[in-house]
Amino acid sequence: MSDLCVVGVSHHTAELAVRERLAVEGDALRELLGALRGGPLREGVVLSTCNRVEFYAHADAVAEAESHVRELLLARAPDVPVGDVLYTRSGRDAVRHAFRVASSLDSLVVGEPQILGQIKEAYDIAHRQGAVGTLLDRWFSRAFAVAKRVRSETSIAEGTVSVSSIATALAKKIFGELTARRVVLIGAGEMGEAAAKSLAGTGASLRVINRSPEKAKAVAKACGGEAREYEALASELAHADVVISTTASKRPILTETLMKGVTRARRFKPLFLIDIAVPRDVDPRVGKMSNVFLYDVDDLQQVAEENLAHRHKAAEAAERIVEVEVEEFETWRRSLELTPTIVGMRDRFSEIVHAELERTLGRMDVSDTDRKALERMERALVNKLLHQPLTALKRDRDPALISASRRLFELDGTDEEEAQPQPSATPVLKKG
Amino acid sequence: MATTSMLFIATAVLYSVTSALYLVALFRGTEGTTAAARASRSARSVLLVSVVAHMTYLAVDRFNDATPAMPVIHQTLTFISLGVVVAFLIALLRRPAIGVLGAFLSPVTLLFFLGSGLGRSVSEVSPEVRSALLPVHVGVSLLGIVAFALAFAAAMGYVLQERLLRQKRLGGLFQRLPPLDVLDMFGFRSVSVGFPLLTLGIITGAFWTLRIRPDAPPLAPTHVFAIVSWVLFALVLVLRVAGGWRGRRAAFGTILGFLSSAAVLLGYMLRGGGA
């Protein structure tokens, strides 16, 4: 019997070098989705990001789907040991996996916001290629809803986890809006430039100071700021709100004496100093001065770790939400299974015919032999009436058709569209 | 009488609930900022209901002949508590970020409101001390204290936020408090509004006292506290403009100034409502 499954590779199982080779985008992706039809996958969505390449599918047999995906991937990258990194989840585990991925619980950085957009895009592309049917449609719309729920009900997405975004967030916590503020970057370095860029991106103006004027110009150009002479350091500091220092100097360049003059010149307006240099550029005593807030690289990294720890804590609550949602989805999926639907339809028809027969026989005097014959007729009648619909259901095993039958014959109770199925009296056969 | 008392109790309970909700919204440990924002919004809704209850109480009290008339100091206190809440709600419209300051403002409101209900049996201002200056004195002082209450809440937030930033404790409380600059500016503006009102209140009060009781001791404790608050707020304003004295020190000055001006009211309460 058909089932849902996920087959793919992710940052848990494969190195970036491997994931890069397997990533599918653009026309190749559309082609791949087009090629899915007719294969062992009835419906499919392909999610390809820098952290994962995964096939979400509704397949007749999970094992076939797995080998089919392996072949597809091998065809794309024959030299990659796909077998070693490929994983498969089926049934309930697949449903849970999709919900966790959408909620960013399976991400490299837990709680990162991009993944939901990426899944939505993957789904849209598959939908346009006609690769999505009833089951995947329902599966993915549930996954989006779960992700939304996790985001609003837990604090999984709160607190930034990179040094440059933490610096920006802190600056906002000190100055409010940053549009009219001045950022000064002293020196050059990857982390410092990233922080300066992030701050300049919020609308603050940026000055870059370096012992080498050429270097200052180059960095200023890269980060969208203006270069200044090293000699202008003190006067630039007097007009700065945020200072990022990342020089290779062996001794502190922002000494207590220098900064005392600077704070007086700036009339004790708040100053946020970010010291990313190792060894440090700012004399630690400066951090004790009034209205000066000094953070060094260890402080920022510690904040990053705390925020990440906080997210992992929130993830526990998120996992509980996912579990509840998986249970609901599985209940819905069980309701789509063929056997309970067939049994339900038979019961419904038998009930009606039997009731009518009893009503008529109640007014007549019939012998036991005749009664037996009539009861045989009753069974034959139900079988004949149901023969064609049941054959169609069994032949296609189409979830849309099963779903329609359940609604037409009110097998899930009345008037509950797309109902939470009743824990029905019909036996539920679940394929593991 | 019964209706008035019931309305008084209902209003007090509502203010208590508001205070509790705001305190939870600001201080509840591990919850994220989204949860805190939700709690803060529900606190605001209860605050709005409290205001309606408070106004109803005042209206019923005013037109209920059975109730003994409210002494001036009690009227002042109830109007201060109402004024603080209304001013806070108006400020919220312009700066939603300061919502969490309700955690400092609503307990202040509650205290003023409870104070207004104490010792209702005290008689009204005796006819001989009545004067045209009295409503002016009471009115401007009242508005001044409302402004200082807002400044006080901002200063409390500032001191707390600055300490967290300095100690690098950037957890939930830090995230929920508004930016330092927002708190600083809000406090400064509130003091700027309150200071001229306080000045006018002290001048009218001095005139009035001199005229009604020329033989009164020159400096009662209430007067001392009034002058102390005036000096503190003057320092907060002057040193900020002249000497760049801002941030934590200004916040401490504001907190002390507000407490001192509240002590003036307490002094009047203890003396039983007169001058």
C-alpha cells in the first residue's frame, strides 16, 4: 500500500562538498519533477537548499522510491557515494521530519527563518509542475501551519546568533533607531567589516579609519562608508555612537586618557564600543566610564551561545507541538485508508437494505426458507451495488477518490468538511 | 455609600490586577519577547477597564449626597492616579515600546488610588483656608506629579536597563525593556513638562500659606520635600543641558525627585487634608 516518505541528504549526513554536488535548481529541478510522473513516486516535492536535498514523496512502495531517488541522484553526480549519505523516512517518521524541517528544528542553526520560505518555494514549483496531489497538498499545508504555530507559540526564533547581528541588536537596544547614528570602524577584518556592514544596513552612516589610507578606502568602498585619516581618530570618535575596533595593534589604541578626552568632547553621550581585536584595542578600564558600553569579542560570542542555548530550550516546546500535529495528521491519513472505507461503505449499504427488508417483512408472514432467500438477496444486492465503485477505488487507490467517497457516504459523521475523523467503529488497518 | 465603596474596591482590584499583569509581562523569567508583548497587551486592556471603573467611581461619588465630600488631598490623589494612567495611555499611542513601563506606573497608580480612599471621614478644607489660589495650586501640582510619575517609570527602566547592559546580562528582561535612548528621552521630556508645573505649584502654595496662616512655621516638612524635589529636578535639567549630565545619574535624580514629591503628598495625608 502507498505511503509518504522522505528520501534525501542533509547537513546531518553529508559534507557541504557532497550537498553542493547534489543540489538541484531551476530548469534541472523542473525537469526532475516532470520525470517523477510515471515513476514509483505518485506525488513529489524536491527541497534543495544549501543544507539539504530531499525528496518528499507519496509512493506506492517506499523501497522503490528510495532506489529511484538514489538513481536520480547518482545520475546527477556519479562519483558521489550517495548510498552512504542517503536517508529514508517513511510514514509517521516522514510526516514528523517534514514538520520539523519546516519549523526549523532540523536546521543547522535551529530557529533560522529562511527554511520555511524555501519549502514554500519548493512546494510551489512542484505544484506548477503538476507533481502535487491531494496527499502532498495536505501534508505541506499542514507543515506550513505547524511552522507558523511553532514560531508564534515558542521563542525559537528569538535572539540573534551571529556576532555581527548581535552587535547591531545591541546598538538598537542602546540607541533605538540607528538612522541618524554614526558608526566608526577602526582597522580591517572579516568580523569587524561584517558588523560594520550590518550596522550601516540599518541606515547608520559609516566612517572607516585605517593606518593605511588605501586600505581605509578599500574597506569603506566594500562596506558602503567613507574613509578618514588615522590622524582624525579623536575627532571622529567624538562624533561616533558606535565604534568597532579590529586593528592588529599589540597595545590598546583606545586608551583611558584618549577616551576621557573623547567622552568629555561628546558631552557624555552614550558610546557603544565593540572590540573585536585580539589582543584587545580598547583599554578595559574604558568600559567602566560613564555612559560607555564596552563589549569585546568574548562577550559577543557568549551572547551568541546563550541565544543559541535559549533556542534549543524553546525547541523542546516546539517538538511537543510537532508531536501533537503529527498525531492529528496521522489520524486524518488513516481515515484515507482503503479498507476502512470499503468496510464503511458496505456497512452503510447493508444497514439501509437490511432495515428496509425488515420493515417490509415485519408486515408479512414468510417462512424461514423464504426469509433466508431474501437475506441472500440482500447480500447480493449490496455486492452488486458496490461492485463498480469499489473496483474503481481498489484500482486507483486515489486518496482524492477515497476522500470523496468518505464524504459522499458520510463515513466520518455529518457536515464536518475535511473532518477530524471520528475514532470510527470501522476497524483501522494501518500499514507500518 | 454602598455603591461608592463597591466601585472603589472594584477599581482598586482592577488596578492591582493591572499591576500584577504588567509585572509578570516585564519580569517573567524565560518567556520570550512575543509572550511578553501579549501579556503587556492584556495588561493594557485591563488598565482601560480600570480607567472606566475609576471614572464611574468618581462620577457616582460626586453626585451621591450620602457620601461625605472628599477632602482636597484625597481628591488630589485620586485625580493623580487617574492622570498617571491617562497620560501613560496617551504616551503609549505615540511610543508603544514603553508599554512595559506599566510595571512601574501601575503600582504607583494603585498606591495613589488607595491613598485617596484612606480616612474619608476627615472633613473638607475649612472655609477660612479656601481661596481662589487653592484650585490653581492643586491643579498644577497634580499635573506636575503626573509628569514626574511618568519620568520616574522611565528612570526606573533606564537604571535597570543600563545595569543589565553593563553587566552583559542580555536575557529576557533586557530584551523586553525599551532602548536606553528611548527611556532617556521619555524621562527627560516628562521632567521638562513637570518642572515648570512644580515651580508654579510651589509659588502658588507659598503665596497661599503666607496669606492664610501668616503665623505658620516657615518650613514645614512638606515644604522641605517640595523644595528638595524642585532642586533635584532643576539639577537633572540644568546639568543635562549645561554639563552633559545624562544617563544613569539623571535617572537617579529623577527617581529621588519623584519620591520626594510623593513625600509632600504623604505629608499632607498625615496632617489630615488641610494646608
